[in-house]
Amino acid sequence: MKAWPKCELFYLPLEKVYPNPFNTNRMCYKEYEGLKRDLLEKGVEGIPPILVTPRNDGFMIVDGEHRWRAALELGFDTIRAEIVQLSDEDAKVECFKRNYQRGKIDYLKAAELFSMDKGFGLTVREIAKKYNLSTYMVDYILQLTRLSAEVKEFIYKVNDSSEDSLEGGFRFTFRHLIAISKLPEKNMLSFAREFFENNVSGPEAERIVASFITKLKVISIIEEKVSSGIIFPKPAELLKSIVERDPLTFSEDKIESLCKICDEEGQINFIRSTFLERLDKSSLYSLAPLNGPETKCKRSTYFKCQCGRVYLVKGKVLDVLERWEEPAEKIIEILPEHVGKRLHVNYADMIAYFE
């Protein structure tokens, strides 16, 4: 924060003071009401002076817009102010820096501010230098300009409700906003609602979005290869069903390897073997028949998981966890052609394959 030359404080008439058009601060209702209570109890002498710069016959606020608004609403005539001589650009920078240092940045407003600077011809590096930020941070903030007005409105509504609630609650963080901004516009609002309804954390939102984008990219590549006749339709459907559940199973390199196989059965076998490689590395749920005399009825078969749990089979595999009486949460059909084969199952994603 800039150290100003020591100067006298002035009591300025409120009607001579007006807000700037580039303030990135946003104060919730609860906090604003607390500020008004402080003003009523202590008067303008009891709160920090606002910072203003002269403009024509008035003064533009550089820092302290909410203090000015609260005083205006409460019927005060004057407010304490420190007057400094600043150009519009210097005032804009000082306003941003003060809010940023206090942790009071509205990143959606900051995105508009930086976008305006970019429209004036400034590069990301120049914007970063201007506001004393890293180029990475400026890039991230500028990315938020992709958010639609509808998504922004929903985000503000949720955050305002959370901040004004006594119990608090879910609120969109900077990491949520960055994650949502990476999505196709048609998916942004649905993902924002999902994060809100399921109380998804910022890091988890990033993981979900990254997985979704990977899935879109891989499915797009598959469809392109099918339309070109490189991947056969039947292997393509099997491939899509796996990618829908676990987008990381097939990388672009794996798909390129698949494309080098020129027969349908060979492509299917390659997809299955790749699936099993991924499954064995990522899952504890590789099951094999349990040896021993344990039976509950003649038609029952038991499977024991590598993690130690036992699964009962009666035409279907039932995950009953630790008690047989508990209802099954995951069901996988066992068909006659599966008899004598080993079952691989990832219960996290409900992917199963018999070998």
C-alpha cells in the first residue's frame, strides 16, 4: 500500500463525494449492517477516514465506498476523508490494491476490470505489473470473463445468502469459479448448481470439471475416428461406455494404439485388456472365488475381495459389506456365460468385466 505524505484530515460534505466506477470490493448485507451500527455508535470519528481524490467540484472515492454509503443512508452530513492527488489510472490501481490486501476482492468484478485494461491494449504481463500480481493470477482472473450473466447471477445469489446467514453455508470460492469457467458455456450453470446442492469443495470441483473435460475430449476423438472408419462401431460403443465412467482409462496415446489394429475383434480385445490394466492398478475390488466349505444354500457362491470382504452370489453379486442382512448397494448381473470366469469389479464406478 502506498505511503502518502502526511496531511490533514478533512470533513467533506457527503453530497460532494461520489463512488468510482472501478471498485472491486463487495460487502455482504450482514457486514454492511455491522458497519452502519458502528457509525451510529461511534460517529464518523470512530471509523477510518475514506480516501478521495479531487475531481472538478467534487471528490471521487478511492477507498471507503461502503463507509460513505452507510453515512449517507444514516443521514450524516459529512465524513472524514484524506485527500490525495491521483490520476484515474493511479486511483484505479490504489483502489484494487487496498481491497486485495484486505482480502475483499470480488473476482468477477476484477475480471471485468482486467478485461477493460486488456481492451485498452495492455498485455497480461503489463496488467500483472500494474496491479502487482503474478501473470498466472491475472490469467486466471481474466478467464472468469467466460462466465455467463446467468451463472454470475446464481453465484452472487448463493454467496450473498451464505454470507448473510447466521449459520453460514456453502459459498463459491475462487477455485470453484475457475473450475466452472473452464466448462463449455452450456454446462456451466448445471455444474454450478450441482456444486451448490452437493456442497462440493473447490478442489473437488476442479477434479470433477477436469474429468468431465477429459471425457468430452476423448469421446470427441472416438467419434472422429469412427466417422473416418478407423474404429469399428462395436468397439467404439464399448470404449465410450468405459470412458463415460472413467475418462482416464484411455489416453490419446492408447486410442492411437487402438487405431493401428485393423480388425474389430482385435480392437475389442485391446479395449478389454487396457480396461483391466487400469482396473488392477486403481481398484482393490478384484474378486476371486472363496475356497472353503462356507455355504448358506446350494445355489449360493461366495466371493472374497482382496480387501478382506466377502460377497454372496445368488445369480447376482451383492455387496453386503459387513452384515448379510444389510441391503445390497451394488448389483452386478452374473450370466450363464460367466460361469468359471474371474470377475473384476470396480465398485466406485460400477464397472465390471469377466475374464
